[in-house]
Amino acid sequence: MSVESTTLDNGMVILTDHMSHLESASLGVWVKAGARSERKTEHGISHLLEHMAFKGTSSRNALQIAEAIENVGGDLNAATSIEHTGYFARVLKEDVVLAADILADILQNSLFDEDELVREKQVIVQEIGAARDNPDDQVFDLFQEAAFPRQPIGRTILGTADSVREVNSDTIRKYMKRNYVGDHMVLAAAGNVSHDELVDVARERFAELKPNGAPAPQRAAYEGGQERLVSDHEQAHIVVGFEGRAYNADGFYAAQVLASILGGGMSSRLFQEIREKRGLCYSVYSFHWAFADSGVFGVAAATGESEVAELVPVVLDELKRATESITEDEVIRVRNQIRAGLLMSLESPSARAGQLARQQILWGRPIPMQETVDRINAITARRVQDIAEQIFTQGAPTLAGIGPIGNLADVQAIGEHLKR
């Protein structure tokens, strides 16, 4: 790997992956704080902060921030997840210092003007409404809430209209002061970028950053359960899931392979059986989301009202079959898919920078691609079958459904079906 790493005195890690053949670079600051870092009275504040960071600092107003990056042909963006928040930019190689300066400015000197805050809260309330109107999105919010009830990790990233409206500038400042500290932040860049130059910029621009002290989030406690919302949508949107594996847990890579075998593409078991052979739905796939201390494994599908009763038992039968028979050919196919995905991601500086930052936050170091490939190659069919047995039969299931779901089995029936 062409990766270089430096840790500043304040704990902030600087990572670069030099790609000399490019004329551009992607860089960003990733923070180990997201929706699960919020207190109950702060629901939605991580995402709101992401929006407000671009609304003006002590040296630039919102228009000047936009003009500073767009005048050189670059762009700024940000994203919030359950455990992380990222602020990133893409620019030509000669403008890396400018981009780093803007990122440092918005993350340390944002004013959170009350007038701007009122306007942005209204924008987010509209975003929340749009998400609630989209069953594809809302069913996953219901699923997460059912899997981790009464916990920060189970709450929606966007918050609610009421919780967002309650946030004020002082609340944002306190949240940021508590969580945006040096040892929870990574500045990563990939492309035609000088590591030493970026370190010098970071050392100067983040000199006043508090080094540590961010509290650990409440530990996740998977419970399982169900959330159902009957509506007049034409399709039923369903997610059936189970407790998965954390990033650092034994079984993480086996669970990733299992998800791909079951529902990772057109050749997967679920797609072939449910869509191609039976025509029960248009969309069906499986996923494994890992968190720092837990995870969820799920199957998502959208189908018509008359197909609901037949669809779920077929899904469950495929899950049971995975506990009894996984072939080496299937594992090899997934290995090839993962390897291809890793190699393709290396062609994108944005993907490289994000991957570096996430690896640093999750594992404490960048992971060489070959090391990941070796771990995947060590997974056998027997290991995947064993993890399927553990996930599908030894824990409580989770069920979420939206739409015409009157014929949808309840979560207890799902659990009994899998243990027969």
C-alpha cells in the first residue's frame, strides 16, 4: 500500500494514499460520532450538525464557503451514519490545502447562527417527511428500532420533527465539544496529495482541538421484536432479521460471505428462488450491517399484498437451507466478488479515502487489501454454514413491515418456523 500515517499530538490521525497519476485528490475528516452518540434530548443532532457546518463560520459565511470550493472546481459534501459522521471534499491537486483549510474551519469555527438554524431545521423536517413517505427507507428505520428498542443505536438518524425543532445552537455546541475530539477524528486523503503537506496543514489548522474525553456510546443490546405499519401502499415492504456480528467479532467475515451467498446479486439463492423461479417479488436481497459492538443480519423484500403470505415462508426456508448446505463453489464465487469490489474501489480516490478513515476508526489502522483478501479466503463453506446456524436459530428474530401486511406472519411464528 502507498499509505502513510501520522498521529498528531492531539490524537488526530492523518492518512494519505498517494496516487501520482491523478490530477485530483479526495479528502475528508471522519468523526467517530453519529446517531448513537446522541443523548435522548439530542435525537437527530448529529445529522443537523452535518447540515449546519456549511452555514457559516467566524471567517466565512455560507455563500463564501460554497464559493471558496466551487471557484476552484471542487465540491463539498457530508454524511451521517449510526456511528460516524464524515465531511469531505474533492479538488484538483493544487487545491488540497484550501480544502483542508475549509474543513478545519467548518469543524472548529462554525457559528450556528440562530436564523440559519431555524431555516435548516425546517429543511430537515421536510427531509424527515420525505423519508416517512418512502416505505423503502422507513421500513429500515422500523427494523432498527425493533432490533434495538429504547436505545440510541435503534433511533433514526434523522430524528423526529419534534426532536429536531427542540435543538438550539447551544445544544449543538455542547454536543460538538463533547464528541469532536482529536482521538475520535481522522483526516484522510487519497489522490495526488503530499502527506507531509497535509500533516503540516492539519497540525496548524487543528492546533486547538481538544485531544480526548468523548464518552463511549451506550453499549448495544440486541433484543429483536417487531414493528408493523399497515398502510395503503401498493406493495408490502418487509425486513426479516437477526443479530449479526460486530466488526471485531469472530464470525464477521463469515457473516459477510453468508449475506452475499443468500442475497448478494442475481445469482444468489434468494434472488433465484424467490424472484426467478417463483416470481414472488421484484426486489429481494440480504445484508449484514456491523457495528462496533453488535450487528444485524437481514433480508429485505418488496412484494404485492397477495404474495406476502407465501413470500416469508420461502425466505425462511432458504435461511434454514443455509444452515444445512453451503457449497465451496458458492464461497469461491463470493470471494471473487469481494476481491473484484476491493480492486474496483482502489480506482476511486473518494472510495480510498473513505475506506482508510473507516478502517482507522474501526480497527485502529489501515488494513492492506491483501490482508482482507486473505481473511476472506480463509472462510470455508463449513464456517459459513456454522455462522448461519448461529444467526438464524440461536437468537430472537426481528421483523419490520409497511404496507398491506395483514397476511404477514408475526415474529413469533418466524422464530418457530426456523427452529422446526
